[in-house]
Amino acid sequence: MACSRNAPSARPPLQVDRVADRELMRLLSKTTHYYVHVLLHSERIVKESNDRALLKNLGVWLGLLTLARNKPILSKELELKEVRGLG
């Protein structure tokens, strides 16, 4: 059975805002920033649609970890001007 994009998921969504462990949130954010950085500087990002999809999903996840929680994305973690220049 094929899933439609608009169909509700069978599993409940992960509610990042309910995670109270600060150390866990710090590690999640640090790891996500690392992999976003790796993908942005990869040669394959131009050719591989799978890598671009992964980067998009990591961006959504990073937004949930930071912006959705009223936390800034610091330029020392991810240079947004550089990211904008890649597109």
C-alpha cells in the first residue's frame, strides 16, 4: 500500500518540545549541525537527490531543535550566509 504525503502517519510524531534533558538536546543539536555542515560541503550534494533530501530533512529537524523552541542558530554553528550562497 502506497502512502500519500498528506496521509497521517501510523506512528505519533516526535514531540521535541517535550524533551527536558538539556544534555540530550545539546548533543542532538551539535550532531545535527555537524551533519548539515558535512552535507553542505560535500561534492555529492549537487549530483545526488538522496543527499539533498537528507539535507532538507536535517534542516527541518534543526528547525525543530532550535527555531521552534525560540533558540537561535548561532553563526559559529552554521554560517547561514554561506548556506544561502550555495543555492
